[in-house]
Amino acid sequence: MKIENEEALDRLIICQQCHTLHEEIPIKDGTKAVCTECGSMLYHYDSRLVDNGLAWSITGLIFFIVANSFPLVNIELLGHEQFITIFKTFLSLFDSGYYLVGLMSLFLIFLFPLMIFLINIILFTLLKLKKAPQFTKELLILFSHIKPWSMSDIFLISVLVALVKLIGYAQIHMGVSFWALAIFVAIDLYITKRIHISEIWMLRKRIFENKGNR
Ligand SMILES: [Zn+2]
């Protein structure tokens, strides 16, 4: 079906809470637009979004690399000491024959979170340089496909649950990676909460429309 006047559709925004349609209007820097029906926030405009997004993404990636490079926990049981790293958990799943679970964990806990932060860094860098309108569009679409499958937060919680169950049986020492993972998850949640994907779309439109008009 051919939609008449797609340009006009581009200027509409849907409220995530009550699903009413609103026309997108330009707002001042640092202010937000709210839904007239339910009062929830539709979007906000922050001119420093690109710089903030880039800074948080790079910081997150550094913590992600640290989380994957050092031991997560050190478990001492009956005189045996064992260091557990994130990568070791994948290997032991494969070793035990749980290939599907191992592969899924590799994607959900390692590849997708890594890809999301790399996409963010490339995306914000390109937006900052005002380059590659088509590629940034493809990156944003890829981002929205992968985002629901990044499960570092769920992994962190399951590690905590497993450790709580081990208390009393074994001596547990948290490694550097555990704290790095916790900070990484916090940054990931902060970015998700602070920067809505619709706002990046709007920002992209604003950047390349302004550029086109010049
Ligand atoms: Zn609403």
C-alpha cells in the first residue's frame, strides 16, 4: 500500500503510554514535550545529546572490556580455588554439551551488548561529524533490532542469585570484573532511560535537514 504524503507521517509522534498521535513541534533546548492526554513525556530536546551519548558509550565500552578481561568471582571450596570469568562460563557450557545454551549466552551476554555499544559510538560520532545520513539510518534500525536481546542486566542478577546460594558452602570473593559488570549494566540502564531511540531519530533528522538546507 502506498501511503499518501509520507512526509506528513514523519512529523507525527505516538505517545508510548496512551498511544495517541501528536504532531512533532520544535521545542527549546533543555525542555520537553508532554502528551496532552496522559501527561507522559513524548520527547525532550538536549543539544548536548550527541556529546553525552558518545561519552557514556565510550565509558560503557571500557567497563565492558574490563568486565570481560578479569575474573568475575573467585570461589574457594574445600581448599580448591577457582576463578570464574565470563568467557569461562561460555566454555564450560560448551564443554558440558549445552551447545545451544552456550551459543545463546554468547550472543545475549557478549556479542549483542558489545554490538550495541559499538553501534552507539559509531552512530554518535557520525552524527557529531554530520556525516553518512544513510548509514546512520541503517545503524539505528539495526540498533532497535538488537536492543531487546542485550541481557547483561539479567546475567548480573543471575550471577548474584547463584552467589547467594553458594554462601555458606564456599568462600566467595568478588573480582574486578564483577564491579566492572555492575557499572557497565548501570551505564547501559542509564543510556536506555536517558536517550530514547526516537530522540536519536529526531536528532538525526534535525542534523541532516539543517545540512540539506544550507
Ligand atoms: Zn499519552
